Amino acid sequence: MEFDVAVIGGGINGLFTALDLSLRGLKIVLLERGSIGSGTSGRMHGLLHSGARYVVTDPRAAIECAEENRIVARIAPHVVDDVGGYFVAITKDDLDFQEEFISGLRKANIDYRVVDTRDAIREEPNLNPEVKAVVEVPDKVVYARELLMSTAISAYNEGALVIQNAEVIGFDVNGNGIMNARVRDRVTGNIKRVGARVFVNAAGPWAGRIADMAGINVNIMPTMGVMVVYRHRLTRRVMNRMRPPSDGDILLPYGFESIMGTTAVIVEDPDNLTINKDDIDFLTSEGSQMIPALTKEPVIRAYASVRPLISIPGATGREATRDFMVIRHERPSNFISVIGGKFTTGRLVGERIADEVSKVLNVNKPSRTRDYVLFGVDLSSDVKDLDVEIRSITQSFRGSIDEERGLIASLSLILYQISHKSRSLLGW
Ligand SMILES: Cc1cc2nc3c(=O)[nH]c(=O)nc-3n(C[C@H](O)[C@H](O)[C@H](O)COP(=O)(O)OP(=O)(O)OC[C@H]3O[C@@H](n4cnc5c(N)ncnc54)[C@H](O)[C@@H]3O)c2cc1C
């Protein structure tokens, strides 16, 4: 089977690329070496950025986040919790940053409200009583896996094949272009060939390795971050430290729990991450400056993932931009890579990559993803050829005590079938 485009990587960037291109009528296959979301996207912090965090240090990323925050909430309301966010000044240095911060919010056109500290403590009783200033912004929480799976199912519904456990291990290059990706089927161990007119490298922190396979050097700076999960939800809103982005400055309510993050350390190998007790102690200590009760909270677990940041000579993980870059390589001429970005801007990345692919393939259709409501808002809506038993299980959650929790179970089941179906359509 020959495809118009093979997308490598089932993270937020690859998935929105596959959806966008399918909606433009192209024949797409998405290859993911593990399961959908098994890379960085399924291990992020959970913040659908309002953009506020970047208004001073990275204004372009801030403006993109601000717009995507609104779009994602509109197209995926079932996975977005509009909790709002506070930026809180705890020290005099934080307070000194307030003026620059507010001026940045104005320039980026981000809604904000300066909140009286007594009102803020009434709203958020766990907030440090010594808080010096509070600014409210439209931060939201996004449920990562649900959004990823909803996007994968939507892409499939629009004609894409989505294959999990399909690891790209090399390319067959002919003259100036790639003919096939060589793919290890991690279920059977067999090596397969997948042909396409264009190949998109959306492998996140592994993008450098994929580019290597095509004989290209792509400079990414894999930067690890640790998150700590605490037993209880301690705040209604996302709590951000009012200072330039630094380690340990966001506490986020995720369902019934709280997640504190994060750190930024450049690593060699995104598959080999170690979390130290020091990381957990550090994050708890930083978080407790905003929410003192954090020190008494049981830590359930910690996890880590790697940002695929754009490499800037001499920069550390915190100095690197959170913006993204779509690269159309000269040779092989049918190969496009993306590096950088945020989970929040994944839809926009997909749109930009799809624009580049459209130029290569001479397709003249605009992106539709900014108004495309994703699968999952209503679980009874159609999925192509969905197994009757799976449909009956997913629908049985409706109107039950577990309707909300049933979402992730339902999406997982549907995704399993989609990957299966896609494999059989490929003859795997
Ligand atoms: C600690 C941390 C916290 C973060 N928190 C936030 C946040 O709160 N909000 C926010 O907006 N952003 C956040 N980010 C940033 C955001 O998570 C990432 O920018 C984004 O998820 C990257 O998506 P991606 O699709 O590029 O990469 P990934 O999600 O890593 O996707 C790449 C995929 O490629 C697959 N792959 C790799 N090699 C191969 C191969 N050979 N063959 C096939 N597939 C392959 C991987 O398995 C992976 O699934 C955070 C990042 C980190 C590290």
C-alpha cells in the first residue's frame, strides 16, 4: 500500500499532523513505536498554557499558546478543565517581576485580573498567607492521554491508519528521496516496508535519531523534566510562581491529585531517565513556598519525560525557546522534521507541517483542525467499523456513576481496535 504521507511519532505533534492531512483528503499512515502518547506527550505536566508563563521570556510562544489554549478548549471540551490559574508573588524578587509580567500579558493580549491577596486566600485556602501579589490568567488543565487518543481516533475516522508498536528503524533512499520506511513490527518482530510520497519526522526527543537514519543532522536539545504527584488536590486553580520560568514553579490540580513540576536537565538518551530523591525534595520544597501544605502531602509517585527543544549553542534547558520549528529538508527532498513546541501548541504544529506537506504534494486545501470537534465529546458518535462489543461497553458508561472515568477506558479500547484494523489493512 502506498501512502501520500507517513507520519513518524504518535505524540501530540504527529497526531495533529495526521488529522490535519487526512482532513485535506490525503492518504496517511501514522507509525508509533510504542502506544499512542507513550513519549513525552503522555508524560507532560497537564497545563494547557494560557501563554502567561512565557510573556516576558518567549513572547512568540506566549501568543501561540494563548490562541491554542482557546482553540483546544473549543475542539476538545471533554478533556479540558477550565480551572484558571494564579501567578503568585511570594518573595520581593517575585513582586519586582510583576510590572514586567503584566506589561507582557497586555502585549500578548492575554486576559488577566489582579486579585486582592485576601480574596485569593479565600478562594484558595491553601495559599501561602504571606503571598504578596496575585494575578489570575486563563490557564487550563488538559487530560493528556484522553486528548491524544481522541485525536488518533479522529484521524482514523477521517481515513488515516494509526499503527502502534511500529518502530521506524531506517529508510530506503533512492536518489534524492525516501522510498520506504523500514519498520519493525514490535508485535511479531517482523521487518516491514512502508512506502509514502512524503515522510514526516514527528518523533519528539527522538527526532534526531530519525533524522540520522535519513542521513541528516537535526539539532535538538533533549531536556528532561521531573514531575511529582501528590495524593490530594490542594488547589482549585493552577498555581504558578510569578517569576521568569524556572525549576519548580507550577503546581497543577489534575483530577483528585496535585502535580508539581518541573526541572530542566539536558540528557543524552531520552530512553534512559533517572529520578533522584533530591528532585522530589526540591520540587516539594519549591512548591511549598506557594502551598505550604504540600510538605505534609503523601507523594504517590514521580515521573519524567524529555522536551524536544530547539538547540541553541550555549543555552541551558531553561533558556531555550518553547517555540517550534518545521524543517523541510533539501535532501531527502520528501522529508520534513519538527522540533520544539509545547503540548498546548500541538494542533498548530500539525497545521504548519500539513501546510509544508501540501506544498510538496501540490495540494491546495486549507487546514480545518481549528474548528474540528474531536471524537470523544460524545462517545456514541460513530467510529468507522467499530466492533459491536466495544461499542456496547463504551456506551454503557453513559449515565452511569463512572461516566467521566469511563472516557479513558473507552478511548483505549477503541484505539486498540483501530490499531488492529490498521494493521490488517496493511496486511501485517
Ligand atoms: C517535564 C515536561 C513537562 C511538560 N509539561 C507541559 C505542559 O504542562 N504543557 C504543555 O503544553 N507542554 C508541556 N511540555 C511540553 C510537551 O509535552 C512537548 O513539547 C510535547 O508533548 C512534545 O510532543 P511531540 O509529539 O513532539 O513528542 P512525543 O510526545 O515524544 O512524541 C514522539 C513520539 O515518537 C515516537 N517515536 C520515537 N522513535 C520512534 C521510531 N523510531 N518509530 C516510531 N515512533 C517513534 C515516540 O514513542 C513518541 O510517542 C512538557 C514537557 C516536559 C518534558
